[in-house]
Amino acid sequence: MLARPNRLTRGVDYRQVVRRGTRCGGPRLVTSVLPASDDRAPRFGFIISKQVGTAVVRNTVRRRLKAVCAEFLDTVPEGTDVVIRALPASASADFADLRTDVARCLNRLLAGPVRA
């Protein structure tokens, strides 16, 4: 799972990444990335609305996305903030589909390649 230093926790940070960051969309996820020159670990945040499903479904999607992002911690540059917004189609997606979508968007938005 993601440790506390690797998570976005403040609403101000979420808004900044979504408004100022670059975006990549797909059928299940929308990923926003805002690179920074700070000397800190990369941080991830997740937006999963009630349109995705019931609380059980939303929490399942959130846990899967956290596990996927934990795999990519090594490849995301320091100081980078990433916000992933789950779309309703993510409720029926399995772990491999979510991992593929996150890898595709991170490859597109970050300078270096991300392992798939």
C-alpha cells in the first residue's frame, strides 16, 4: 500500500493537480500529473465518486488503484503529484485492466518509460 508520504491528503493539493496538471483520459480512468522540483517522494491521490457504485465497489476500486500506484513508485520522478479519477466503467474492471490504464497514462504524461 501507499505510505503516508506518498499520498495526497489536502483538498488544495488535489485542486492544484487537477487544474494545473496535464491530463490523460481513458475509458476507465482520468489521470492528472503535476511535476514539481521539490525533493520529496511522489504523491498519489484518488477521486472515486458515487457514480462508480456502492461504497463496497468504490473501496474495491480505490484499493486496487493504491496497489497499482505502489508498483509505480520507483518510476515516478520525485516531487510529482498524480491524481487518478475513476470513471463508472472502472467498477467492472479487474486489476490488470486498471494497471494497464495507469501505466499507459503515466507513460504518456511522464518523460521516462514506466514498466507495464
